[in-house]
Amino acid sequence: MSTNLIRQLLTKAQTKYFVPLTMGLFIFVLLTVSCQTDQAQPPPDFQVVAEVDLSAQPYDAETVGEFTLGETAVARIFYTIPNIDTTNFDLSLIGPNDDSFVILHSEDFRTDEDGGGTWEQRLPAGDYRLVLTAPQTPGTLSVYWNYE
């Protein structure tokens, strides 16, 4: 086999396998970055109910946000707490008749840059308060809500 023939075969093999593999890897990285970016963003139809600078002070069962449901509905909460490392964290919802719903409770709580989550519950009409208990720590808690 001549050297030129070997080069041609290698070039064809590289093109046949390397280009699709590279494109597949590029698409995987693009989708991964896209999904990670979306994790820290609220869905488009959610409204801000609280933005809390956790470094400003410790919070001991303090109201940090409020909203009202005009009728019984499924309330959805979306929260972000990126880069938190704290001894405890408690976010609750207090409703009419002092009904209490735990959104997030954790000891030795730690998150990465995409930290956050969602919560939903069918709730009766009324006024609701977001209540936070957390030590003073660097970071920001953002809470969004909607209902259906």
C-alpha cells in the first residue's frame, strides 16, 4: 500500500468519524450550558415576591414577602439561593388561620451557583406571608410565585 493511499484512507476515516463526534460533543455542551442557565431563572410567568440580601442580617421567623390568592388555586413558588453555605435555612409560607407550609427546611445547607428549587400546593383564598429563618450569611434569596 502506498503512503498516499494510506493518507487518503486516514483522512476519510477522520472526516467520517471525527466531524460527527465533534459536532455531537458541541451540541451536548451547548445543551448542558443552556439547561444550567435556565435552572437559576424563574419561568417567564412568575412574579417576584421577595429579594433578600442574606448578608444584611440574621433572620428569625421574619416576613420577607407577601401575596394574596383571590380564590382557591395551586400556588407555585420558585426560589433561587445560589452559593449558600450555612448552618440552617428555613423558608415557610404562613396563610390564613396561621396555616404553615414548609417550602424549604435544611440544616448544614449548601448550594452551588444553580441552587434553588420549586414548591407547589393547592391553597385556599387568602393572604400569605413568606417567613425566613436563617443566620447572616453571604448570598441572596430570590422568591417568585404564580398560581393557576
